[in-house]
Amino acid sequence: MLVALGENGIKTVEDLAGCATDDLHGWVEQTTGTPTRHAGVLDGFGLSREECGAMIMKARVRVGWTDESSPTQPAKTRTDSRRRQSFVPSRRP
């Protein structure tokens, strides 16, 4: 698996973190009525889309792009109170 990743330019954890699930698993493209299967880097290893996505998310946690407790949220890099304020429109009679 490591050889397959390296041969396709994925040589660091950060490279893996920058991948999309389709990059690893592959995808199907519908062109002119005929589906075309595009192989992913790890095609042939028997991994599911979910397993490929989990590998990517673990890499993103490792490099600090996301927080392990909430993998869908970006990691907090700094606190800026102006950014955290939400816009609440005032009610006018």
C-alpha cells in the first residue's frame, strides 16, 4: 500500500491529508450514457470508500488540519472574537 501511495506522489502524511476519497478509492463518471470507472491510487486493495475516507481523516488529524474530537470541523488555529460573533438582524416594528 505504501508503495502504491509513493508511486502516485503521496509521500508524506500531509500529501495523504490533502487527498480526496476519490483519489484513493476511485470514482465512476457517466459520459455519453456509458459509465467509466476511474481507478484510485489504492484500487485493488479491497478498501471501502469509508476506509479510504477514514485514512484521510486520520492523516488530517495527525497534521493538525482537523480536531480528533470533531473530524468534520477545522482545527482551531487562533481565537478571534470578531470572527466568532454571529450576525443577528434586529427586528423593526
